[in-house]
Amino acid sequence: MIWIRIAGVFGFLGVALGAFGAHALQGHLSPTHIQIYHTAVLYHLLHTMALLGYGIISRDLKRVRRWPGICFAAGIIIFSGSLYLLALTGISWLGAITPIGGLLLLGGWIGIATLDL
């Protein structure tokens, strides 16, 4: 299923970006920006696991809704992506985009909660 493959890619990226943050960014970013980066990695990996779970569950559903997977994928990109960029660049207006990603992540969870299992 496509969501399992996408979760695999997001999982790879989450681990790679987490390792990059842990090793390459120490001493180069302020403690505040390191914390922002860590938050991005945390939400990235947690919601990658949610997307993987959705992919596994949706294989057995008679009628698959795509929007929970779309919400998780877009939410990871927008929420974590904006935080990664904020931490690395210091461009503060990127923080205004982050809640859009958060709403998408919430939408993914609503989609999981309303699955017809």
C-alpha cells in the first residue's frame, strides 16, 4: 500500500534528520533553536508511526478513505518542515505556518478515530 511506502520514506528522513540534529547542529544553534528542531523530529517520527499504522489498517478495510493519510503526510511536511526551517534559518514567520500542519495532523487522528473497522 502506498501509505506504508510513504511512511518508510518519512521514517528514513526522520531518523536522518534526527541524527543530523544530534551530531551536526550541536554548538551551531541556540538552545531554543535546538529545542525547536527536537520538537520537529519528535512530531515527524510519531506521526510517521501513525501513518504506518494507518497504512497497515487500511489494507483490510472494504472502503479506504485517503484523507487520513493525506492529512498525516501533509501535516508532517508542514508542521515539522516549518519547524526544521525555523530552527535552521531563524526566520520567525515560519512559526505562523506550523499550526496549519498541526491542524492537518489532528485531522489525520480524527480520520483514524472515525474509521469503519
